[in-house]
Amino acid sequence: MFVNEDTIGSRRGAILEAAFRCFAQYGFKRVSMDDIATAAGLSRPALYNHFKNKTEIFRACFAALGAQVADEACAASSKAGGLVEALDQLLATAFVKPHRELGLMPHGAELIGMKNEFAADLMAEWFAGVEKQAAVLIEKWQGNAADPLYPPATVARLLVDAVEGIKTRAPSIDEAEADMKAMVRLFAAAIGPTKDQSQT
């Protein structure tokens, strides 16, 4: 679903695609290296030529997912017509969409919960990428704020930190999405007039 073998290399990509399907369908704990090898059409020894264990495969799946989502989030937010729309698109694509789609899978919730156990550093990179794009968008749309109170990078960091708080406290992804939209509007209002005065 997320892992695109065209962007990773055919054999490695096929392994990650097969592994992701296995993890989502049966859960990380129940899936064995034999299961992944079979799903990828490989022998177990051949699988070990590419990955040393199941955790390494999970991390590679997570990294591939992060790269794909980052590309989609940057593309979606770059096409926006104003700051509010741009930040809405960025957060929806980077956080809401992956969480919602994983949540529909049989063991998606388990995979979401495991990111801190096996991929905390990759998650930090994910957030850093969102911060970087948010800073680009804020700088692009800041317009009339000749002497901003805080630089775009600081505003972007605070924005993403707030997202993490919302994701932790919101009882559902739908409520988290609504809170993120409200937060974007608060941040945009605090930044001041932007180049697009028609945002709502």
C-alpha cells in the first residue's frame, strides 16, 4: 500500500511490499522471516541476503513509508493557494492520511504503536521533514510581516510540536484532524497578514 518498489529497487522493494502486507494483515509479532520470504517469493537464505532480521525490515518499511509520505505532503502543500490551505494540506497528508489508512488495516493499530519501539529515530526524521516544509510555506506566505516575531523555522517547530500533542490527546483521528485545522488557523492569525487575504 505505502511501500512503492519503483522508488526503492525491484528486489528490495518487493520484499518491503510483501513484508508490509504481512505486518498489516497478521501483526508484527506473528509474522516470521519465513512468512516474509514466502510472500516475497524468496527462500529464507535469499531474504537474509537483504535483511538481517524482522526489525530491520520493519524499519525499512517505515523509512520507505516516510519518504513516500514526505513527497506527497510537499507536493500537496506546494500547490496550495494560501498559507492556511498549505498547512492544512501538509498536516493532512503527513499525519492524518497515513494514520487513517493504517487504522483501516487489520493490525494497523499495532504498527502505529510500534513506531516508538523500533523507529523513534525515523519518526524524528519524519517530523523534521514536516517542520522543514512548514517553514518553507510560512516564509513563502508571510508577506506583509516585515519583522516577524519569530522566524519561520521556530513557528514550524512549534506547529509540529502542537500536532504531536493533538495526536496524543485526541480520542480519534477525526477529532485530531479538526483540532489540527483549528490550530493552523490560530497560527496563521498569529503570524499576521499574509500574501493571500482570502483564506478561511
